[in-house]
Amino acid sequence: MKIQREELVNLRDALEKLMDFITVMEQGELPDFYRYFDTMKNNIEIFICIGCDDMEDIVPVLERDWKASHTMFIGVQDYDIRANNPDADPRLCLCFARLLSNVGKYFVQK
């Protein structure tokens, strides 16, 4: 993954939108993978606040947490919006996929 410092703000914003969506959909106990997204967002905010410029410090941490959010059985790939919300509009699944891909695009090997 090759990410620039300027992209960290965009990644953080994409994470916030994804996390807000999950929070609204679940309205209670959050899925296990949510904590990795929260950790990623917090690490980005800390990195920006302390004014660090060495991207080699943050990128491996973000990659580790992204990978952890995809752990078998409890990862984001097994998340079903409609499991706790059977009456939810099926289009919400597409919305979730779009939000997830907006974060995932930063972790694609270039």
C-alpha cells in the first residue's frame, strides 16, 4: 500500500462515514470488526495531531488493523445488515458495500 499524508484525512473521513452507518444500523451491540475501524480512525487522528511526517510509521499499523477487520467468522466480510434488521431495505447492503470500498481502496496494492 502506498498512501500519502494528504490521503490520511480522506481515509479517516471514509472510516467515520462507515462507522456512523454501522452505528445507525446496529443501534446496540456493535459487530466485532467495528473496533478495528475505530482503532484505525484514532491512530490516524493521533498521527495527524502530533504532526508526524513519516508515513512508514502509520501505514503498517493501518494495514494490520484493516487485515484484522477481515478475520474469519467475525470479520466485515461476514457482516449481514439484515440479520438484525430483517425489514431493512436491501439497498442498504449496497450502501454498506460502497462505504466499505471507499475505505478498502486505500489498502489495494498498487
